[in-house]
Amino acid sequence: MAEITYITHSTLTCPKCGHVEKEDMPTDACQFYYDCKGCGELLRPLSGDCCVFCSYGNVKCPPIQIGKNCC
């Protein structure tokens, strides 16, 4: 059986101030909230997205990457 691989880092971009931050993504849970390190804005997933990485990251969360539902 082939080992499943996925990317575990994503670069989040704040829609309010444009601050960019590389973050580790959890592999076993969704991250619903993220405090922007630039302006302090509390980011939440956009409608239809499962987590902040899917909404504001350059890489989707690990479950989405491998074709599974997140959460």
C-alpha cells in the first residue's frame, strides 16, 4: 500500500492587513480560528471552507489535500 503524503505547512495571508505568516497545519483536526500576528484580527473560515488554511492559506489542509472531508 502506498504511503499517503501531504504538505503540513501553509502560508496564511490576512485579508484585513495583508500580513503573511507560515504556519504548521494540524493533521488530525481543523483549525477554525487564527489570530493574525500582524493586526490581531481573528480569522474564521469563509463560508464553504472547513478551516482557516482552506480560506486564507496557500495550501489547503491535509484532509482536503488527500481528498477526504475535513472535520
